[in-house]
Amino acid sequence: MAPLSPESCAMCGKEEARHCTRCKSIAYCSTACQKADWVTHKLLCRPFSEFDVLTRPSPQHYRAIFFPEEEQKPKLIWLYCVTVDDEDEGHSQYGQTAPYLGRGGAGIDVAYNCRLRRKLSRRSRLDHKDNFLADGSKINQSIWTTLKPDMTPYWCGPVVAYGTLKNNTKTRDLSLADFRNIVDHFHTYDRNKRCLISQLEAMVESDYNNSTTNQENSAGGSDCKDTGSNTTNSGEMV
Ligand SMILES: [Zn+2]
Ligand SMILES: [Zn+2]
């Protein structure tokens, strides 16, 4: 199955879908799918429509989502992204999330949607404190609000999400279709850690195997419960 595109229905993956008329940043195939997402989407639909791209502080700033530890809702931010030119590694870019996280940040890729069992055509990155369960961080209120009522608190400390391209060598503006995938990722993490862990292991393995080829692998449709290895590079080629 082809990777899930941001133009497809965010709830069921159907290809024929229309954008939310207010934010134009997520698509749905039907009113039923739009309604099913509304409790989540409403947190950022209006803020997104009012987050003017003309306020971008510089071309190195990209639209990202900040999940504050002690506020009730996630919010849109302009995240400064650092560009690195390395003789061996080439040109790469990453989000400077340290000002939001403090010291000791770590990150994970969101490359797969376990709810829809689909690879994503565009990855996101979640940066968090590297030891948030043991470093005294409090339960992340904004994530909890986003996921209630069907989760037990798991994520602690601040979290920043931003979009990536080309095997994480470039950053991009995050959309609300990405937000839906990130929320699904949070849900998965809480409900079925084994599913995510096996998926991550598969990705790490395939990233390692493909690290020099940078090729897109179109294999998809892996079962979350499998420890299968067909969740692979999904960096968008542009
Ligand atoms: Zn749908
Ligand atoms: Zn919207």
C-alpha cells in the first residue's frame, strides 16, 4: 500500500478527500470522518488559520507544534532550524528544540501510523527530554488534554514536534495532517507500547541498512503486531 499522503483522509486514508475549509491543512473524505477527528482537530484548527506565514521570523524558521508541560493546549510556534554543512554527511537541517526542552533532549521519528497501519509519506520528529519518566518532569498537561479521555498519562515534560523531509536531512512546516499522525502516535505509545517498539526497531534496522542509499522503499501495510521489517525509509523525495 502506498504511504499515507497528507492529501488523503486523515481518519480512514481514503484518497478522495477535501480540505478542512477553515485551516486547509488536513483533508477528510466525509463529514463522518471530519466529525470523528473534531475533538482533536479543534485544538489547532482556528489557531492554525490565524498563524500567519507572514510572521515567519526568518527563512530558517519552520512551523512546529509545542506541547507545553504545564499548559492545557498544544500551540503553534516558529521553530528555528539549524543548517549544518558537513563534508562527509552533506547538507542537513534540524530543529533547535533545546530552548523549549532544557538540557538533555532526545527525539523519535513518527514515520508510521499504527491506527491506519500505513507508512507516512512525510515524517515528523518529536523531541522530548531524554529521561522524562525519571528526571522529575511533570505529566504533560497539553498532551493529556489532547488525548483524554482514553489514555492514562504517560508523556512527561515538554515536547516539540516538527516536520522533516529526505530522511530527516531537511525540515519543513508542520501541517494539521501531521498533527493527527502525531496524536495517533501518542495514543499508540500509551495503549500498545509493544506495537511501537517493534515498529521502531524495524525502522532503526532499515535506516541503518539504507543509510547510504537514501532510497525510498515503497513496501507498506505492515501489521503493528508483527516484528516485521517492512517499515522503512519514507523520506519524501523532492
Ligand atoms: Zn475518511
Ligand atoms: Zn481545520
